[in-house]
Amino acid sequence: MTRELPNSLKIEQSLLGSLMIYPNVMNDCQDLDLSPDEFFTPSHQRIFQCMKEIKDNGQPLDINTIVTRLQDKDELEAAGGADYIVRLADSAISSANARHYIETIKNKAQLRALIYAADKIAQEGYESPEDIDTILDDAERSIMDVTRQRRGAEFESSQEIVNRVIEELKALKSKQGITGIQTGYTDLDKMTNGFQRGDLIILAARPAMGKSALALNFASQVAKRNEGCVAIFSLEMPSDSLMKRLMSSESQVLSNKLRDGRLNADEMSRLYEAGTRLSERKIFIDDTSSIKVSQIFSKVRKLKSEYGSISLVVIDYLQLITGSRADSRQQEVSDISRNLKILAKEMECPVIALSQLSRKVEERTDHEPQLSDLRESGSIEQDADIVMFLYRANYYDKDKEGQDETEVVDLSLAKHRNGSIGKIHLAFEKGISRFTNYASTEEDIYAG
């Protein structure tokens, strides 16, 4: 038995009738962004579209102007005829329930959109069972498109905004300058006030600079110092290898000993303690090698629903994410970076995406990265709130490379949408893949 799609025919009629008798109801329709295609019946779609055109032209919105305009467009019969327009006006009772009517019409339209999306997914499942990745990607996108069709933010009064800013300033004062997600790296936290929720952060470097190690350090410290869980998407390295790096940093046991197993009793004890501390932190790792943005959305959304909030998402690295466009890799990366920014806003958390730099860095004598060195730099730079470059001078100095177990590295903020740019120093202990505050007077962020 065929079921009727969700609709509110009587409410549509009541709203259209109210618009003829109380033209100011059109203001509510505009406020709530009601569109003609959200009406269920084609006749009502035509009538409402006609009403919008009359309103936009500054003409009076009444029965006569509506009938006349429908006649001029040769749509009067398709809209139900003049008698039906009159009956709609007669059904109007009050404008008091107009906003409720509009919300109901929009809700029914969204339910229909979900049904259409589900039908399309089912049809594709029957017709193309062998191309599972494409089907899953299209299904995820179809559902996400429906769920994003929500009304945008409305105006806020200056009083509301001032009150919120004052509360933020009080929080800023009580937290000594850190309003966002604390990383434990003192100079970085001072410069950024912590990673801000909703920000897309690009951490870029040439290979062998330690960007993956720094991203893991961020993940560990954020999980240690903040509420909520940390999600790590590793497209290049398996989860066991990542955990070995984390345990090496936490225990200060050389990472090569975790690879070959040459561990004494003291080192095993330190690794057990480090493992216990890491187990208590809400860190979740996904090592799917060919993951798509839609899959990242789905997994982060599920994690948030289970644990309440996300404090950080780390993606290693951006260029390895599988795109959905085959026409242009640059456009594909542009879509990916834009969607990662949407992910940060929707999940209300900072997203750190690692990125490779082009070989142009090697061609310059100073080798220090610039924004133009980002691969497909235009879209990434535009979407990012913060762009950070990691640079090890010793890497290019063959006399120094490999001599010092601990070296000073530069972390440069080349773009900071809501703050200052500049350079800070970190200490990098290569043997244990650990970054710490550079100044010797600072506390060891791994202590405790």
C-alpha cells in the first residue's frame, strides 16, 4: 500500500489565506526563510511564489492582485482557479499562528527531503552493489545535505552580544589568557589563547620535520588538559605505531627500543606507567588509509554523541584524504579543506590538519616555509583560521644533523585569522618524538 508523503495541506491553506488578509505575515515567511518548494502541492507553490513576487514589487497583497498576476502568468488554472483563491482567503482566521504554520510546513518539507534521499540511497544500492565506496559517499552526502538545510542565525541585539563578550572576558581573566583548548605549550597558548573551537588549523612542513610527532604531542596534551575526547585520523601510519610514539614520548623511553624490544626492567616499568596514563585519556585513533571527508564527519559525529564533546580532531594528513572529484585535484583539495572547516564548526572543536609543502622550499637558500609553499595553497590558506609551519634548521645543516639529541625547532604562525602572527621555539627530542617548551624555566609539560 502506497503511503502519502508527510504534508500539512490544511496548514498550507491557512497560511496562504492569512497572507491575503494579513499581508504582514509575509515578514514572518521571510524571517523563517520559507521557500515555495517547501509547500507540498504544486498549486500552493505557484500561489506562494506569486505572493512573493507581488511583495517584492511593492504591490498590495490581496485577492485581486494575486488572481491578476496568476492570469498574466497563465497559471491561474494550475493554481486552482479564482474560486479556490477566494476560498483560501475565507479560511483565514488570525495571523497569531503564522510562525507555527511556517515551522510546520518547513518540518514536513524536510521530512520529505529525508524520504527522497533514503529512496535514492535504496535505489543506488539495488542498481550498483559493486561500487560500495561511491554508494556510501553519496548516501552520507545526501543525508548531510538534508540535515544542513536549517535556518541560519538571526540578528542579535547589541545587549545580547555585549553580555556574551563580558562573560568571555571574565573567563579570559580567570583562565589567565587561555579561553580555548589548552595545548600546554606556553608560548603557543599565549599567542592563540588556546586552540579555539570551530577553528581549522593547518600544520605544514616538509618531510622529516616532525609534524606528525608534534600533532601527536598536541593530541596527548589536549586530552590531558581538557574535557572531551580527541580523535586522530592517521591515513599513513597504523594505530599501533602511533601508540608506540605516544608511549615513547610519555615514558621517555627511546622509540627505537620499542621497535626492537631491547628493554630493561626500568624501561618496561616506565612504559607500563605511561600506558596507564594514556589509557585514562580519551584518545581515539582511526587508521583507515583511504578515508573520505564524509566518513570523517560520520565517525566524529558518532564519537561526540557517545562522549558528549570533542576537544580536538587531528588528521594526518590532508592530501591523503580521498576526494569525490576526478576532474581537478586542486578543486578536490579545495572541497576537502572547505569541508574540514565545516567539520570544525559543526562539531564545535578545533581541527588540526597536517599538510605537505611543495618542493619550492628546497630551492630557496633559507629553506623557511611560506604560505605559497602549501600544496594547492589557495583554498587551504583561505579556509584555515591558523596556518603553522614547522622548521628544523639542523635538517639542512649536515654538520649538525644527528649530533644533538635535542634541538631547537621553529613553529611559525604564518596566518592567524583572530590574532597575531609570529614565531615560537620548541625543544624537540628526536629519540622519543617529544616536543617541550623551549625555555628551561618552563615546567615540563609531561610532568605529573
